[in-house]
Amino acid sequence: MSHKTDSFEDFKAMTLAVARRERTVGPDEPRIWCEPVEEDGVGRGEVRFRSLEAGAKLLSAKNRELLRTIATRHPQSVSELAAMTGRAEQNVLRTLRKLSTAGIVRLDRGEGRACRPVVTARKVHFEIDLLPEG
């Protein structure tokens, strides 16, 4: 499995095959999973990236701070979040769309045309065995 180019669907298919015991995970293959935010006792969504590199880039320190702001201050719109963080609204919206596509945030309908960002993943785990067994 080429970690830079395989799609999320390829990763998902491989993961399901492992769960069905149709294949095993090689020592050089990455593992990605998340712990969802619990809402009413029910986990929401799944986290997905095009590659490990894309996931690492999307979860930069600046974007993790954006996620913490959403989780702790509960902005009611993208405009409000931009004001809270001192970032340009268009840049915040672009980042939120990427985080939404990855399954890390959800954009709920707010008042009028407003979109209210909600964090859906509490933790994202990457596991890569750098040394071959043996």
C-alpha cells in the first residue's frame, strides 16, 4: 500500500479486510483511527485523510488551536470563529471545509446563512511502525 497516494476508500477497504481476518496489516503499513466526540452517548463520523502527510498538514498547530476554540467557545458562525481567532473569514472557511471533508468538524446550519462549526473528533491517532520486525 503506497501511503502517499492511496485513497481513503483503499484504506477503508484494507481496514475492513483486516477486521474480517481476510488479511493482516504489514509492519510497514500505517494505522489511523479516531476517538469521536460523544454526543448523547453516540459517536459521530469517521476521520479520513488522502494520505498521512495530508493528515499531518491538516492537523497543524494553527488548525488544532482553531479546533480547540470551536470546542471550548462554541462559535455560532464562521464569522464569529474568525473574529475569535483573528484569522480572515475566507481562510477559516477554507480550513473548516477541509476539516469537514476529513470528518473532524461538522458544519451545522445556523441563523440565516450562517454555518456553525462543531468538532466531531476528540483524538486522531496515527501509528506507524518505522522498523521492520525482526
